[in-house]
Amino acid sequence: MIEEHEVGLEEKEGQGEMDKADRRFARQEQENRFLVKKSEDYQVFNNVFDMPTLRTITKMIDNGIIRSVESHFGSGKEAKVYLATAPDGSFLALKIYLTVSAEFKKRLQYIAGDRRFSETKKGSRNLISIWAKKEFKNLRTARQSGVKVPAPILVKRNVLVMEFVGDEDGNAATTLAHTKEISASDYDKIIDQMAILYQKAKLVHADLSEYNIFKTKEGEIILFDFGSAVDIQHPNSKQFLIRDIININKFFEKRGLEVLALASAIERVSGVKQ
């Protein structure tokens, strides 16, 4: 671990020294308790674990939230998801929002119109932190309302700790996009989940597709990736809802299954007569 006086020295000596500290810290963590050694993880290590992120995760380890980071199993334009272990040996999902990603500037539309985050300050790192907190809050609200989502556990800066959805060997559940057997029942379950999300949680997912829906081995449907979700009072919530429904309808139609007409689906999800 880097001592406090070393951190102060890095700040004074500029970016060159910070880069050296980053590399030294990364090597120490790789060689010790932080990241289980797997070559595929080393390739993305430096792009994900900058110094503030390393400090955040180290604090989570010190506070007994996680024991180690095992392997990378999911990626997006704005975040990477890692399998982690809790102190009791159970699995967790660790979502790390990339502090170098330009995607967050495109995401302002999901925050600017959301009254829950009306006091967002400028600055990319602050925006990413707000985005992480936003997903945590959306997941918590959805779960408390009865929507099947991964349980949020903790959020700190750009790191979100969640329930791991997968098997006891650490294999993540399959997304709907990669599920071979799709049925009309799956479609009904998704529409029902969207209805609970809208009518009880008062949220619209706003980025729903077959790529952020799990179908477990038991046939359970679980929605995830809630960073874009907005309150139904958001000025673009109706537009986002329509887009979500169109995405889901297209997927099931491609699989040869019947879907609800758009107006009927909107009515069923919103509970409002069209």
C-alpha cells in the first residue's frame, strides 16, 4: 500500500510521478490480495483501475465489503463488470464505471431532466459518480417495488457492488440475447416487470433490450443495467418507454413470437388507457 506521505509527494510532482505511482500500485495489488491472477484481466487492468478507483476498492476490502476481484465478465461502453468475492466466499458483481469514457457526455439527457439529480455539478468524474449513484438508487427503488433486479449493495465513487446473478461456480446468467429457448411466457414476464417498474417504482428503464435482461436456468427473468432509468416525470419518459417496448417487441418478433401492438403494450405497462 502507498503511504500517505507518498500520496502527497505524487500530487506535488505532477502527472509523471502519478503515472509511476499508478503502475507501482497496480503491480502491488496484482501480486497481492486485490486481483486474482488471470491473464485476460491484465489486458484491461490499466484502462479500468486508475488510482482513485484502486483506492475505492481497497477501502471496500479494508471495510469487509469484498475480499477480492476474481475476473472480468461483462463490458459496456461506459463500464466493466467483474466477479468479486465477499468475505464469506459468496460471489458479488463489481461494476466499475470507466473514468476515461466519453460516453457519459451522451448520457446527460438521462440526468438533466431527472428531478432527483437536478443539482448535478459539472466535471466528468463528478458526472460518473452521479451516474453510479443513480444506478444504485434506481436498482434499490425497483427492487423495493417488486421488480426482479440484482440487489444493490454499495456504491462509492465510480464503483457499484451488486448481487451476482449466476451459478455457484461464478458463471453469470445468460442474457436473453444469447438464450436459445425463448417463449411467449418470457415476453409476458418482461412486460409484467416493465409494468411493475412503471406503476410501482415510477421508473422507465430507458435502455431496455435483450442485452440487459437475464434469463436464468430456472427460467426467471431479471432486468439489469439501470443507469439510464428515469423517473416517469422525466420530460422524455414516454419516448424512452416507447423505445423500450419497440426494442423488446422487435426481439421477440425476430424469434417468431407474437407481441402486443405498441398501443396495447404501452397501456399494459403504464396502466393508462391509450
